Amino acid sequence: MAYFYCVLGVWIFLLHGHVTGYPKRKTSESEGIRNCTVSPPHLPPTVTNTSERLSALRQLMHTHNITAYIIPTTDAHMSEYIAERDKRLSWMSGFTGSSGTGVVTLQKAALFTDSRYWVQAERQMDCNWELHKSGLITSIGEWILKEVPGGEKIGLDPYLTSIDDWENFNQALQDSNMILTPIEGNLVDQVWGTQRPPPPTSEIYQLPDNFTGSTWQEKVSNILQQMENHAKKPTAVLLSGLEETAWLFNLRGDDIPHTPVFYAYTLLIKGNISLFVDRQRLSEKALQSLTAQCPGSLCVQVESYEHAGAGVTSYAQQDSVRIWIGTEYTTLGLYQSIPQEKLLEENYSPVMITKAAKNSKEQEMLQAAHVRDAVAVIRYLVWLEKNVPTGSVNEVSGAHYVDHLRGEELFCQGPSFETISASGLNAALAHYSPSNTTSRTLSVNEMYLLDSGGQYLDGTTDITRTVHWGEPTPFQKEAYTRVLMGNVDLSRLTFPSKTSGRMVEAIARRALWEVGLNYGHGTGHGIGNFLSVHEWPVGFQTSNIPLEKGMFTSIEPGYYQDGEFGIRLEDVVVVVEAETKHQVSETPYLTFKVVSLVPYDRNLIDVQLLSREQIQYLNSYYETIRKHVGPELKGRQLHEEYSWLQEHTEPFSHAPLMVASLGTLVMSTLASTLLTGA
Ligand SMILES: *[C@@H]1O[C@H](CO)[C@@H](O)[C@H](O)[C@H]1NC(C)=O
Ligand SMILES: *[C@@H]1O[C@H](CO)[C@@H](O)[C@H](O)[C@H]1NC(C)=O
Ligand SMILES: *[C@@H]1O[C@H](CO)[C@@H](O)[C@H](O)[C@H]1NC(C)=O
Ligand SMILES: *[C@@H]1O[C@H](CO)[C@@H](O)[C@H](O)[C@H]1NC(C)=O
Ligand SMILES: *[C@@H]1O[C@H](CO)[C@@H](O)[C@H](O)[C@H]1NC(C)=O
Ligand SMILES: *[C@@H]1O[C@H](CO)[C@@H](O)[C@H](O)[C@H]1NC(C)=O
């Protein structure tokens, strides 16, 4: 799934506003959005009246002697996706977008968010809220300086604030008399009161042994060993990220939509492993597994979730302890409860780093999940081919159907994120997910983009395909082919071990850059074994860790033409050893192996643009698809899908140059010249 660059703790869209991508819908849009300049204001039915909750919040702000209160969109575990009960900004403002920051002063309320969400904010917020079209902390700081000048206290919840954001806010407010003040006890929660969704009560269960890469005891022993070996001699590891605890103990839950994690913290001390979680929710088997070896060195003490802060504080008060944390997932609240000299700070905890490179069992499972996932996607593409021409499919019904097809696959537990099913100009919004009000009917005259994935007990999947069933324009074909070239070029790259993803990601953009095109989102993200669909810290961003054998990442270049169409081609790949002509390095060079197994749309490929190497690569990828998916389709009597697969994985070859138009010939020559670096 496409995602956006994380800068200063907020996700920003790099290109200019995609809101301008809706010229054809201008009329209906201005009816659907608020107008605060007329009297009385025009408010569409989609807005929330926030007058009462804002005045209640301001009351509390008075009590705490603060003149502004900052409301973020994350939870106490720095999760990317959050549960309903953590959607504090949504509840306070009406705005349901997944990225943004709210600031409430005694007079005003402001939402700061990036261009993906501007229209949505105008549809959902009432006139109590100003919209600020930037999500950057520097802009938020500037606004606060302007609105509440003087030596006042600015409040925030330390358990919802990352260490980085805290530092950046302090930076933004420096040279002023403002004091950034952590306020214990979230003020929005106090206003929300009994209307706030209650804590989850669903069962936390153990993954069956044959779905795990190793036992939790092996994983814990490995981490304890890493502590032992570390030069700074940490005595404990604190885990705040929800995936960290879920992975370490081979437990799963469903506290966050589409992500099988549960609220918990772990404090791993040699001889005393504490799991802070709602004990009632642990299945009998899970509890049994955690406590089977008690008392003993591999005995887990189950402590209450609420006790985590106090548990860490009291451990940190002991002599000669040192707590190893990953700063990216630790909140300011926990961080400040540990004296500086007792901290061992790294960007990511040893659990995050260890989890990032999958062992052979985990690799096998993740690949097996992708074979079944390919079956679901291929069934959907075949179905679309038959049903789109009759005009009977829209974005919403299509999304439901592909979710349903995945649901029929073995071990599927549901989608891994909300399916992005986008036709025509809707696909130009990279993060679009369809709703009844925006849903377009799929048509042979439009390009269609499907970005979807599944949660299977053995692995999480994520794939994007873009198709056109009619006559694409030459520009659409060229853009699609260049996106494909980018995907292929990065996928077939050979590189030294420990190369950072950031260093090679431009390779996915080269074919687009050559002709003045680009895309405004990241190039790829890690993915879990029945965990998060965005599994950091693997990926191609600056903050990601170097690529190593066994890591899985998506590769997903795209191209978006405002108001017209959107293209993205996303595959999951695994980092494997490369066969190089020379072996002078001690560590083997690496390359990627694609594990997503669905052919691209031939109708959109201009073969003349492809180099010989790219064609060779595609043909060998198609052979792999035939080899792995073919028998699966056959075995399940999916004859129509099997024929479709054979037809769509026919090898490519360059058409004789005689028939190529002069323009294509020139372009093709140019492309291959540049690609071979001649
Ligand atoms: C609000 O309404 C006024 C008066 O009809 C109009 O001039 C203005 O363009 C509208 N603003 C927006 C944002 O639609
Ligand atoms: C919002 O609700 C308050 C009372 O809770 C009411 O006084 C006010 O008129 C409402 N505003 C709008 C625009 O409906
Ligand atoms: C409120 O904070 C200001 C400084 O920000 C201080 O001067 C004032 O005494 C405080 N008032 C109370 C009631 O704490
Ligand atoms: C694990 O065992 C269960 C029950 O025996 C079986 O149904 C399932 O296929 C196994 N899982 C894997 C990944 O082999
Ligand atoms: C283990 O750690 C927890 C949390 O820090 C603490 O409450 C408990 O008393 C410790 N138990 C032992 C036996 O040290
Ligand atoms: C969208 O439309 C479908 C079919 O008309 C309906 O079943 C569904 O409830 C609608 N969803 C929403 C959120 O309105």
C-alpha cells in the first residue's frame, strides 16, 4: 500500500495538492464542503457539531492552566493505524483522516494536515475548526506562537507524543516564552467520557506452533543473548510497539482494525520477563504457554497493562540497571520515566531489528501466503474482465468482491488494510478508498487501480495492479510501462549487503524521471508474518535499516495524473543472495526475489520501451508465476483462471523494429541507451 514520507513525525505528500485533481466534480464538491464565510455558515450533513466538546475541553485547559492543547493521531504505542478508542482527534474535530494534528486554544481550534485530506476535512469539520494546509511541526509551532503569544503553557499528552515530536515542538517554540508541558491524563478522554469506546475484551490467542518461525522461548533467549553481547551491557529491553510484543510471544489479538495486535508492553529483564496486558483476555493456552516454566528463567510475569508505566519507573530506580529502548516506538512519557544514565537508546529495539530479517520458516510461510493471495487476485481480475463491460461493477462492490475472494483462501483472516479500489480520476489520489458517495462505476474506458492485501495466519500480503480493459491513450501506456520499468529495474538490482534502501530507491524512479514524471510517495515498506502490512523499519526511506538477506519489502512505484488516472504497480519481494560473476566481497551480494505472483496488464505495456534485460526479467518472472500459481489453479479446478493465467504470462518479445513507429523507435533506443548506461 502506498505510504507517505515521514518527516518530523508527520506524513507529508511530496507533490502538490491532489485536491486540484477534481475539476470535473467541482459543483458537487462545493455543495459537499462547508462554507464558513456565509452567514449562517453552510454545513453539509457530514460535519460534526463540536461546540460542546470544545467548550468542555477548554474548561479542563483552564483547570490545568494551559492556553493550548495538542491532539495527535497516534496511540500510546506509536501505532500507524489506531483503534476507535484512540481516535481522539477524530472525535474532537469530526475529521476522520488518519494523519493530522489538532491544536485547541482557548479561542480557536486548528487542524493541520497534508493535501491528501484537505477536501475530507472541509466535508467533516464545522466552523469551530480552522484548516491549515500543512502537517509540519514547524507550521504548527508558528501558528501557536501567533495565537498564544506570551509566556504560556502548551499542554500535550506525554503518552501520545514521540520523543522526536517532543524535540521538534520544543525546537519550534524555542526563543519564545512558551513552555511545552506534559499533562498526565488525556484531556480529550476526560471530555469523551463514557461515550469513548471501551478497552477491547476480545481474546488474545497463541499462534499455533506450526505458524511461527520459532518458539517464544527461542526468541526471548536470542534477545537476552543480544543484551549479553552488547558493549553497553543493558539489563533490560523495553518494548512499546504492539508488533514487538505480538511477535516475541507468538501471540495475536484484534485491537486494531486489519492488524492482529493487542495492547501490551514488555519489559524483558534477565530472570524476570514482564508482559503488561489485560490478563483476562489471554486464552487459556496462551497463559499456559507463558507460565509453563514458572518459576524459572523463561517464566513470564503477566502484569496489568495499566501498571506498565509504574513497573518501568520502579525498575529504573534500581541500581546499576540500563534499559534498552527503540526511540521510534517509545513515548515521551515512558522515556522520561527513565533517568538518562540508565537508558540505552537506539532507533529500534533489538526485537524490531531481529524481526525484520525473517528466518527460513517465516520466509517459506510468507511466500506460501502470496501464492494463495495471487489466486484470489487472479480470480478477481478474471471476474472483472467479464463484468466490467456490462457496467455492473463499481469501486465499492468490486472491493467487497475481492475481499470476499480472499476470504475464501486458506488461513485468511480478512484484509490487511482497507481495500483501495479506484477507477479513473479517483486513482489519482494515492490513498483513496471508495465510499458510497465517491464510488465510480468501473468502465472499459477508464484505468482501474486495485491495491489490496490479506491477513493470513502464515503471512500478510499487499499487492497493487492497474488495468485497462479498453483503449488506453498512448500517454497512459507510456506512463504504465515506465512505472513497470521502475518496478523491474529495482527488483532485478544486485547490490552489496547492508546497502540502505534509500540509496537505491531512485532506481525505481529512473524510467519516470527520464521523461519528467515522478510519484509523491515512498517506494516500499516491510511486511509481516500475520502482522502489520507496513512493517518498519524495512523499506526505502532514510529512516529504514540497511537491506539484509531475509527481509521482505514492497516495491511500488506509481504515477498519478491529477483529475485523470492513477497507476501503481506493487509487488512484495524478499532479499536473497545474488549470483555475481566475481566474488571478491566476504559477504555475498544481494538481490530481490518477487513473491507477489500476478501478471501485469499487457494491454498497458508498450514493449518497445522495454530493454532486452527488462524483457528477459519479465519473462522469467512470468515463468515463476506459471510454476507456482498454475498448479494451484489447476488443482482447484479453476480452469478459466488457469487459461487466463497462461494467456497473460505469454513471453514478451520485441516486435520487429520495422513496424515500430519512428517515435517509439527513437524512444526505445534512447531508453535502452540510458538503461544500459552507455
Ligand atoms: C462561500 O460562499 C460564498 C458566497 O456564496 C462564495 O463567494 C465563496 O466562494 C464560498 N466559499 C467556498 C469555500 O465555497
Ligand atoms: C451546535 O450545538 C450547540 C449546542 O450543543 C448549539 O447551540 C449550536 O447551535 C449548534 N451549532 C450548529 C451550527 O448547529
Ligand atoms: C499559570 O501559568 C502562568 C505561567 O505560564 C503562571 O504565571 C501562573 O501563575 C499560573 N497560574 C496558576 C493558577 O497556576
Ligand atoms: C498447522 O497445523 C494445522 C492443524 O494440524 C494445519 O491445519 C495447518 O495446515 C498447519 N499449518 C501449516 C502452515 O502447515
Ligand atoms: C519482575 O518485574 C516486575 C515489573 O518490573 C515487578 O513488578 C516484579 O516484582 C518483578 N519480579 C521479580 C521476582 O523480581
Ligand atoms: C452503501 O450502499 C450500499 C448499497 O446500496 C448499502 O448497503 C450500504 O449500507 C451503504 N453504505 C453506507 C456506509 O452508506
